[in-house]
Amino acid sequence: MSRVQNQVPNNSQQDNEGSWIGELGRTVALSVILALGIRTFVAEARWIPSESMVPTLKVNDKLIVDKLSYHFTNPQRGDIVVFSPTDNIKKNDPTLKDAFIKRVIGLPGDKVEVKGERLYINDQPQRENYIKEAPFYQYGPVIVPPDSYLVLGDNRNNSFDSHFWGFVPRDHIIGRAIVRFWPPDRIGELAQ
């Protein structure tokens, strides 16, 4: 016959496990682990430091960047993406470490050209109702390499983007900007 013994808990162990300080410590630790996990793998907040994406994004806008969906799908034309500096960007300024934010224009294999104040993709003129003004420069034609993207700012004439330094390798893309949460009068999804 087996016997079940009741054990009298050690008072110091019971006090530590059941105390509000111990519970608070466990809650804070779990919160930190969850926050770091979410920021690393799911989503993170970013702010806009420059005018390169005006009028879509303004200086000091705050955004949520989806870091998860691109593990299952590829960036699409029109997506606003956040990416780490490419090797060509670092050649020009090795101190640059901050992420960039631009709009995906050219997909792998696309022919991209800017001429006569218009963007052409695969020889088709594009309607871009999100840009600040027509581009004053000529660019291309270029073919976007495999596993790379051509990105431009919506403020075409005032954006340090692919027409200066080339393509963004797929593995440099951190995620897609999906929602603006600041300022309050501009809260909402970011449209393509």
C-alpha cells in the first residue's frame, strides 16, 4: 500500500514563491522576453527621420513594421519596406547603420527606367499618385537582379534611394511598414 505524505512547506520557500515581489519579478521577466521576441520576429515600431517619403510619410511619423509576413511571401510592387543599409550604401558612408524606408518599385527581373519625368516598368508608364512630384532626373534602363529589389522614395527628387546606390538584396529587407500610429490625426494603414 502506498502512502501519501503531506509535506509542510518551508516557510521561506512559500514566502518567496507566493510573495508579490516574486510574482512581480516573474511578470517583468516574462514581459521582457515576450517584448524582445515580438520585436525580433513579429513587429516593431519605427519613426521617420527624413522627408524622402513625403507626402506618404512625414518626419516624425511613427509606424509599425511587420517583420513576419515576408518569411512566407515576397515583397510586392508598392510595398513600403524597411531595410538595412546595402553594401553600396556602406561604401559611400561606412558609418551608416540605421535602417532605410522606401517603396518597392522594381521586382526581380523587371526593367526599370525613369525618363521624361515618368517611371516605366517593363516599358509601361506607371501611374504614381503617391509621389510628391514628377522625377526631374533620368535613370536606367536597368534590369533588377534575382533576389533583389529597386526601391525609390515617394519624394523622388529628394530621396537617397536605388537610383543613387543600386538594388536592395532580399536578405536586407527587415519588413513592411503597415500602420502609422502617430500622430493621432494620421493614424491608419499605409496604402499602396
